[in-house]
Amino acid sequence: MVHDHHGHAHHHHDHSVTLTNVTSAFIIGIVLNFVFVIIEVVVGLYIHSLSLLSDAGHNLADVGALGLSLLAYKLLKVKSNKKFTYGYRKTSILVALFNAMVLLLSIGAIVYEAIHRFFNPEPVQGITIAIVAAIGIVINATTALLFMRNKEKDMNVKSAYLHLMSDAVVSLGIVIGGIIIHYTGWFKIDSILSIVIAFVILLSTWRLLKDSLRLSLDGVPAGIKLDEIQATAMKVKGVKDFHHVHIWAISTTENALTAHMVLAVSADAEEEKRIKNQLKHALEHKNIQHITLETERENENCAVVPC
């Protein structure tokens, strides 16, 4: 059995560069969004606007999510030990799952209050709502752009980007709603906007919940197909069969694979080494960084050999 460290050095270097950039983005995002939450809460309480308070609750959940994601990134740097042989990489997956669950709870609270307020509307200041929400568009869109470059490399970064962009869209809706309230005096729009906010959060959260739950259960990561991995292995000259394949996520950025690789009876040690190196290189391009291969020969019976 051979455990792969092939190519790990250059992956580690790229990951370190990304880590520094993403850490800065998280810190900036946390500070800006927390300031905006305070603004929304103060103004929302002052003018009795449920849509602002709902959005403040949503943004506060995002601040918490950003903080936990930053913690998970810090734990990625912690070296492995005898008790945690992969280090604490999986915390990034658990954080993504926790963030999704918190957002689902916030949706329930927002909808409950919005329905209550719809049947008991309170007068609110439309222009004030619009001005505060406009500030939110600037803050959320600016923060989201900080995550844009790395959003396809990590689930937590992508969820942060999607949440912040959806926040910007929600803020735009609140601006429009505030203007409508100002010119029509239709105060129920405040409750309707809150329900729309909840729906937008649900859309952005559902995918995150499914992906993080699958990875928590050691499911095959999104974007990786077992059939394609087996086909890639079979294209390598000298590989006769590729089975007992297991693929799972170590973190939101790194994936692992274990498999049995069958070679010709005539394959010598040098041939086996060439095939392994070629296969590992091919699998790295399929976003699998940690590879463990057990080799067999065609004349071996896997049912007899301990698998």
C-alpha cells in the first residue's frame, strides 16, 4: 500500500497564498458587516421596521458564519498529531453545516414575525429604510468581491460569497420597498419584504446544507464523479482494473481517495512506480490531493486477499 505525497508541496504553496488572502477577506467582511448590523438594529428599532430588523438578524448570522469560517481556516494550519492524523481540517466542513442550520433557524424566526406583522402592520419611515438598505448594498457587494477570486476553491468561501451577494440583492429589494412605502403608505410591504428575505436566504442556504451534510457523512464531494475517476484510472496504460474506490473530503478544500489498482502479472517494480505516479498526477487534476493505492496483480483473487 502506498500513500501519496506526490505534488503535495506545490498544492500546499498555492493553498497558503489563498489562505492569506481569504483570511484578510474574512476579517474585513466581519468588521464591515458587524458595523452594518448595528446600524440596522438601531434604525430598525427606532422606526419599527421589521424588514430592517429581519435583515439585521440575517446579517448577524452571516457575521457569525464568517467568524466560524475564519476559525476553521485557522485550524487548517494546525499540524496533524497522533490523535488527529488529518489535523483539524474537517472543522471547515462542520462549520459550513453549522452555518446552514443557523440560517434555517433564522428563516423560521423571520417568517413567523413577518406573518404576525402583516396582519398588524405598523407605520414605518420608507425613506429611512431605503437609505439604510442602500448602505447595505455597498457593504455587502464590496465584501463579496473580496471572496470572488477564491469562491470556486472552497465551500466556505463560496457560501460567504453567495450569502453576501444575496444580502446585496435583498438590500436592493428593501430600497425599492422603502421607496414604495414612502410614496404609497402601504406599510404591509415591510412584512412582505421580510418574507422575500427569508425565501432568498432559504435558496442560498439549501445547497450549502446539502453539500456540507454530504461531506460530513464522507460522501463524494460535489464536482467529483466516481465513474469519471474510474474511467481516468483505466486510461492509464498498464491499469487492468480499478475497484474498491472510496472518495471523501478531508476539508472544504482537500479530497482523499483510496482504491485497489490491478496491474498485469508481468509488471515489475519500475513499471508499477511509473503507473502510480501517472495515475496520481491524473487524479490531482480531478481535485484529489491525498491518494492511497493498494496494488494487485491479475492472478490475485480479491475475494481471498484481505480487501
